[in-house]
Amino acid sequence: MPRIFDNIENDLLPALQETLALSDRADFCVGYFNLRGWKALDSYIERWSGGEGHCCCLLVGMQRIPQEEISTLLGLMNNGGEIDQAAALRLKKELVEKFKEQLTVGAPTNAEETGLRRLAAQIKVIAPDLKKDKARGNMESEK
């Protein structure tokens, strides 16, 4: 039976932490990723060795306003549904800019800063693997 988390009666974070404590890996697909919120999960991810079957995969699709979404969809329809390299680079830069905006709002608490540093370290550990996969043509966006 699926469980619905509304964060009113059923909170997602405790259930997620409980699940991660019993897991060897995790795959997440989210519409928004709060960089400062990573501190609530990083200790669970940190204990995994990394690599195939022992890591966290996170796919982030930042939310767009409806007008942007319609414009994007119409642009893709006119291009046969495919995205060119220039558009992919532009979207990547937009994503980085959204993350940058998160970091510039208010000063992080000590706990938030610690969480951000751990996230940065975890990303640096996987970055060489991502580069190898991309070089071999294994990235989904390259297919």
C-alpha cells in the first residue's frame, strides 16, 4: 500500500531517514532540491562506500512557471522533441543559477554550513565517475 506524505499528519523526513538507515543506496527524482536541507540526510548517505549499488543518485528538475514551461515545450516541438547542445548548456547554467540563489539568501547556520560542506565533498567524490560515464557516452542526456 503506498504511503502519502503531506507533512501535516505524515512527515516525510522521519520515514525517509528510517528507510535510508536500512538501505545501501538511494535514487531520488525531485522537482526541487534545497541545498541547505541536505544536512538532514547527509549522514545516512555518508556511510555508503560509493560506486555502483552503494551511492545516492539525485535527479533534480527545477520547477518552472507555467509560461516558461509552455515556451519550452513549444520550442522542443518545433525542434522535433530534441534538445541541442546550446539549449542543454543554457538549462544547466539556469540550474546552477537557481542553486546559487539559494545560497545567497541569508547567512547559513553552522549546521547548514556543515551540511553544505558535506554535500560539496560528496559531489566531489562522484564527479570523477560522472566524467568517466560521460566520456563513455553513458549519460542519459547524451543518448
